[in-house]
Amino acid sequence: MKFNHSLDDMRSFCTVVRYGSFRQASIVLEMPLSTLSRRVAKLEENLGLRLLNRDAHRVQLTHAGQQYYKQSAPLFDELETIASCLLQDKT
């Protein structure tokens, strides 16, 4: 099976989970709320899974969302570590 989702979509999802809201994640990512929502919806569509339950006031991870976040969040932590190390080596 070929997956057709981008790292940006994955990062968007992880940021929503980390901050607990689309609004806060959109501020952190400096991305319009509508764009962020579309990115997460596209990721869910490409995976064929519902990752988040949404209502007007909060987002809640589904079981699949918990598993996906658990596996994907460390990837972004590692990418940040790599970037930080490279920037330190530059100086």
C-alpha cells in the first residue's frame, strides 16, 4: 500500500495534538486555521482513518489517533534535534 501524505500534514496533526486545539496549533505553526484543518482532514482521508474527534470546543484523539501520534511525534522531535545540532555546528 502506498501512502500519499506529506510530512507537513503529519506535523500539523502532531502539533494539534501537542497543543490540544486547532486554534493554538495554527498560531504555533503560523498557518491559517482553515489550512490546518484541511491538512489534518487530508491526512485522515489518505490514511483512511479518523485520528481526531472534533467538536466546537475541543479535539480528542481516537484510538487510531493515539497510536499514530505515539509513533509519529518522536520523528518530529528527532528532526528538531538534528536541526538544532546542525545550527550549533554552524557557529
